[in-house]
Amino acid sequence: MAEKAGASPVLPQRDFGPDDIISVIRQIEPTLSPSEQRVAAALLADVDFAVHSSNGELARRAGVSEPTVTRFSRSVGCRGVRELKVRLAQASAVGRIYLELPPHVGTELARPALWRSVFQEIRNAISAVEQQLHKEDVERAAEAIARCSRLAAFGVGGGSTVAVAEVENRFFRLGIAVNHSSDPRLMRMFAATLGRDDVVIAISTTGIISEVIEAAMVAKRYGALVIAITKPQSRLAAVADITLGFHVPEAPDALKPTASRYALLAIIDLLATSTAYLKPREAQERMRRIKYELLKATKEDANGPLGD
């Protein structure tokens, strides 16, 4: 259909991708005009300032005019500066550690600072667990696992997914029938098959993951005993029969792996060892068989770790 005389041409709508405005700005920054790129650079350098500053203050920080800031807002898919600030505030809710680079990045001090900080975070996590765990809770949990018919481990997300796999890795060698799952639907299905002679280890560093809580509740309704490795006084802790509570504050550096993983592994190792010591002959015989079969199939050292 022909356009009406004098009418502005209809431009195709631009696809700005995700609603994460910081991601949008970073993606389209190279396509902006030089003055708008200065606005983007100023904004990304200090998102908190951009959220709380006036239009004029942001313009002065970027070295551009106020109309340029308005144009920039529209270029990145906002109706104006006010909407830009709202969306920036939403995107910055993740916290400053995901917006600002840690000290020393890109300098000669980076490497020694990195090494020290990573190993210190690991030591801190293990020390925190050692101080926070209660001996009686670990012993009760180990006793329940030692006499159970089946053991299930539930956890979703990054660290918890690794941890529940480690539960299976640690306990099958003791002769315990154990499975792990990180799929919400499978967790619920497996929980429904458990009974009074069974035990669930539910893992969540925050204790607020609904899928894990719901699976634990299903298992408990059918009579299984629930052990939670989680934050004390959390929702998951409230569901559990036994809570191995811990909390490791995360370091203010998003580039480093979360140290709570080491806390989880330490708790699992402690629990597995405590269980093995309750049934030492059986546990040792199971591990002897494993080692015997591995030595037949490989040339690994008899004094090396069980299963490499």
C-alpha cells in the first residue's frame, strides 16, 4: 500500500533482545554514535550513579549534552531516561560484585592476590563448617544412613548438583543403595517411591529452593527420614528431621568459584566417614572388592585413591 504524502516512513521495530538492559547496552554499544557510546561507557562504569543521578549529572559525567542522554535511552529501547533508570535498577539488583571488576584486575598484583584469595576462601569455608556443625547431628544422620534400605540425594543448581553426585560417589562404595537426582520432576517421582526404611539427603546452600523442599516433603509424607545439608533456620531446615546446618558468606568477587562447594564436600566426606565407621567390616569389604576389580582391569597403584 502506498504511503500518504508527507507521512514519515514506517521503520521496522528493532529487536532489543533480553529485558536485561545492561546486557542490551553492552550488545548494541558498538552500533551507537560516538556521543552515545560515551553515555554507555559512563553508565556501565558506575550503574549505581546512573540510577540515582539526574539527567544533567549523567550528561556531565559522560561529557555530552542532556538531549544525547535522552537519545541514548531511546536507542537502547527505552521510552525515555526515567524508564532507562527503572530498568537499570532492576538489572543492578544482582549486586555490585557482578557489575564492578574486583581490585587489581589487569595489574601486576592480580596473580598473587588471586592465589592468596582463592586458597584463603577454601580454608575459610572448611573452617566455618568445622565450627558450625554439631557432632550429635552428624552422628544421628550417620546412624540413619547406616541402617537405611535406600538413600536418595536431592539438589538442584550448580554447587548442589555437584554435591548430590558426590553423595552417590561416596556412599555406594560403603554398600549402601544410593541414587541422586537434580531433575525436579525425577526428584519428586523418586521421593514418592520411598518409605520408612529410607533416607533422603536434601542439599541447598540457601535452603529456599522450592523443588528440593517439595521433594523432601513428598519423601517425608511417605515415611522417609530427611537429612538437610543447608543454611540453619531456612525453609529446608524446617522440613528436615536432621539438619547439618552451615553458612559460608560468599566472597565479594564474582570471578571466583563459590567457596560453599568446599563446605558441602567437607560435610559429605565427614558424613560418609562417620557412616563407614558404624559398619567398618562391611564398608571395608565393599571397598576391598572395588580395589581388587580395579587392579585387575588397570595398572593403577594399589596405594592410590580408590577409583582415581
